[in-house]
Amino acid sequence: MARITAGVACSHIPALGVAVDFDKTEEAYWKPAFAGFDWTRAWEKEEKPDVIILVFNDHATAFDMKFIPTFAIGCAESFTPADEGWGPRQVPVVQGHPDLAWHIAQSCILDEFDMTIINEMEVDHGLTVPLSMMFGKVDAWPVRVIPLAVNVVTYPPPSGNRCWALGEAIAKAVASFPEDLNVQVWGTGGMSHQLQGPRAGLINKEWDNRFLDQLVGSTDALRHIPHIEYLRETGSEGIEMVMWLIMRGAMGKTTEMLHRHYHVPASNTAVGHIVLRPVAESDAVPANDAQGVAA
């Protein structure tokens, strides 16, 4: 049977992709941001996942104001890097896994999630930058990818609770897929940042690190954070962190942390990264009693 073996979360800052593409990762400004992914790149080579369910948000590339799905799953054979205004990134075409993607779509829809099924979609930096951070510059991505796009651009975005529950539904779907597959779930975006207005450049290190803390263990406090708290504490783009909760929900009741990285600034944004392993209930430690993220 297919199995979810790990969860990964990371920022998808477009400037990180530029640094990779133009060989700037060893420069003094960028090196500390990239150093936190060295462990993960080595770990991924050992883990050898077959499929990544990659949760991201489109940045007005595949979708615009004419069509805004809350949750959309890519079921195509492949996904071409998009031109975001300066030409497509020179990265490999993303190879999908239609059989598993369709199975997840069917399972989630029957579990009463109204998924939008996408059979053709170009993918932007929200999806390709995390792949570059974990695998570097390669001729072909070493894994198949199922894109899962979430609306966090236009009001109303889904609640953290709904995202967490979708992760649980995805885990159920993967567990019922008959092929033997090593599956990872990635949540991308964030962390705290605001790109416009009087608070442009806002970064909240304390809040971000409490959020990272509570991805580990058995607390589910993160699923109950209201939208207004993300806006107030993490800036207008901090809402992207609800996508991390899809990953966390897919990990089951309890997680253990394998790796963690946090760095600021990177293009006026906080870089966050964490790698989690689901813990079997028989191996779980007692639940911690962490409360809400913000005071």
C-alpha cells in the first residue's frame, strides 16, 4: 500500500529561485538561507520518495480573477514551468502521478471536499522553488509531483481547520491506494511577510518560531488560529502558512521533528523550513499541552 513517510514545509520565496538559477547560493547574503537546506538535500537522497504531494498557491499564473478554486489538484501527466513575466525558470518539467492524483481526488470528493480537478496547468515559483531548495539544480526532478493548489490570494481563503482536515483526508486516500509508494507531503509558502502597504517588510520571528514549535508533537492548536491573527501577526502574506497545515494534518496525530531551519531576512521575508516524521500511535509520547500561538 502507499504510505506517507514524511512531511516537509518550506518558504517558496521567488528570490530563492533566482539565487539558485544564477548560482548565487554561496554569496554572503544568500548562503545562510541555503545552508539550512543542506541536511534536507542529503536526507532526500536517502529517502528516495516516489511521489510528493506538493501544496502551494498559484500567483495569478494558472488562475486569475475569472476562476479561483479553493482547493485544486493537478491530475495531468506533466506540468510546465510558467512564465511569470521574465521567462519560465530553466528547471525541469514537473512529472505528475495521474493514477494517485485521481485516486486522491475521488477519495477526497467522496469525503465531502469539493476538489477542483486540473488536467492542464503551468506551475509557478510556488511549486518550483521548493523543488529547487530540496533537490538543487538537476536535469530532471528525481520524484513525481502532485500539485495541490490552495487559494490564499483572494478572500476568503480556507480556514486552518479546513486545511488540517484536508490533510487528514489526503492521508486516508493515500493509505487506500494499492500501489507500493513512498509518499511525502509538502506544505509551502510563508513565513511571516508583507509585500505592500505601510507594513511592507513585516517579519515576526517570535510568532514564526512558535508556529514551528507547534507543528511538532500532538497539539492541534494551529488548526484553530483565525485568519485575523495571521493578518495581524504575520502580515498580509502570512496566511500562506495555512498550507503547512495540510501537510501537518496528513501526518496524523503525532509528529517528531527531523530537521528545522529559520532565517531572516531573505528578500524581506522569513525563511522557514521543517521536516517531520509521523509517529505511530504505539510509539507516541504523551501529548504536550501547548496553547495558542499568539499571546
